Amino acid sequence: MADEKDIFLELRHISKQFGSFTALEDINLKIKKGEFVCLLGPSGCGKTTLLRIIAGLEKPNQGQVMIQGKDATALPPGKRNFGIVFQSYALFPNMTVRQNIAFGLKKYHLSREEENKKIETILDQVNLISQIDKYPMQLSGGQQQRIALARALVVSPDFLLLDEPLSALDAKVRQKVRKEIRSLQQRLGITTIMVTHDQEEALTMADTIVVMNNACVMQSGSPVEVYNHPQNPFVADFIGSINFFRNDLLASANLTSDRELVEGLSLNSMSLKACRPENVEIVEPRSLNSFNAVIHDVEFHGYGYRLLLELSGDNTPVNSDYLSFDVSSEDFFRMGLEKGKPIAIRFKRGCICYFNSEEDTLAGA
């Protein structure tokens, strides 16, 4: 738990309605100074509305926005001292890179020398000083987005808001630019809040992920926490791949005579269970706590293979007809795995989580 003095931005009981539609419902969030926070969720969950409320572009119907310990709820955007970067870049096509970045500095009435120094310093930080006299149309999408970032940062804002800044880029460029954004954010130590629907972006960039759905915060925590210890089935399913089960897995498990329990499962439990593909392993037939399965299909994923398994008995996963399981290319060929082959699998110790099927909250792991 961070000390209150470390909190840069706090949202207290934020709610927002558009007519009869509830966009946000009782949002409470604390963001530390220098933290990189990702608001992650599906389209329509309220994450962009929340970002706009932080920026002052929308007013909440209820609640408070506290910035550095002061109530900023009624402050206009121009008084909040933030930089913002949009998905569309929003660069002026008839202006050079230098002129685009200088646009945000006009209100400070700097001398030409001071203005040029600031522009060249920020362009050097985003590794685009050589493009200073080019027009946006002469730059790649990734370069344009970095120019938009430079324009947001050149005014020395207290915090940075990013509204799906990478979604217009192709996959390869997106990977490169997200590394550059994260590296720059860490060097500057600027508090950053980014909206995204891309789980990989959130996992690789954020200090804290705030998972949202249906106008609510479902879970907030580090990438490791939300991935390994999801608090409800939505978070488990939205971040990464996962297998869900409702029926009693013990019914077809290979057990000892004293009915030793399968790791993480309760005898006769009908709760919702979950296990990620990487937490399944192949074992010798009839091994303790193993399950008999048949390889239904094989998918090549570059890093290795994903096997789709059909379990014996009445143990089909809830969210799929088959259990998914990841295996390295080396193990795939070493074991002679192929479609139709019977195997025995086991869930890795300590890697099963299960949820109360009625309340949809984490019951244990």
C-alpha cells in the first residue's frame, strides 16, 4: 500500500451517465506518482470515458477527481497540466515536425532560441531529431505517433494520457513503439495513464493494470497479479487464454486408493475451475492426479504448439469443446505428439484457481 503522499491522482466514487446509459459506476482508483497505468477492457466498458473525466473533457455525475491531493473535479482541461496522445495522431499535415511540436509552446511566449532548444531536446529523446523539417506525410505511422508523443511532452506536463495510441499501427511497428514509449516514460518518470483493449500491451507496458467491464473496475493490480490471480472469471478470460471447468474433475482422475485429491480441486466441488494452457503438463499414463485425454487438434503458434485435448468422461471445458495446452516445439517432436494420439495430462501444482459459481469471485488457488 502506497503512502498517501505518493499518490498523484485519486478517483473517488466516480459515476457517469449519458441519459439512461451508465458509462461508469462508482469507480475508485489511486495512481502513484511516476506509475504507468493501463485501463484495459473491451469496447464500451467505460475506459475512454474515465480517461476523459481525468482530463476534464467530461464531467462526472458523481465523485471527485483528486490531483496531487487537490480537488480538480471542476478544473477545466487547460488547468490540469497534462499531455494527451490520441490514436489518430492529430498532427497538422501542413506543418513540419518542428512546427507541429512548436504549436503547443506558443502560449508560453518563449524566445526563438528557448523554443528551438525544447523542440530539439524532446525530438532527441524520441530519436527523431533527423526528421525535424519533414511533414507528417513523409513519416511512417510509428514516427508520426512518436511526434505526437513529443508534442505532448514538450510542454513538461505533470502527467500523460494515452488514448489507444498504438491501435492504428501494424503489429511489428506497434511492438517497437510500445517499447519506446515505456522506455521514455521510465526515463522521464512521468505519471502515465493509457487506455487499451490489447492485453499484450497492458501486460508488457504497465506497472498497474486496471481491468474494466460494464462500467466497473473488475480488478486492479500488477500484470503478474491479474494474470496469475484473477479475482473473477471475466478477468481470467479477458487476459490470456484459459480453460474453465464446472463439473467434478475428480470423476475421471487417476487417483490413489485413499482418494488423494487433485491439486487445487475439492472433492465433489461444482465450483468454476480455471487453468491456463501453460499450466498443463504431459505425464506418464496412470500417474497420480492425471487425466486421460486424446489430442483432437494441433495449432502451430511459432513459439511452439497448442494442443486441443478431448478429456475422457464428462469433463469438457465450459468455454470450449476442448482443453487447450501449450507445449514447446522441442517437446512436441520429442514425444511424437500428433492428432489422435492418447496422452495423460496433469495440472501443475498450485496453478489452478477456482471461483464461486454464484458470486464469480476468487475462492482460492
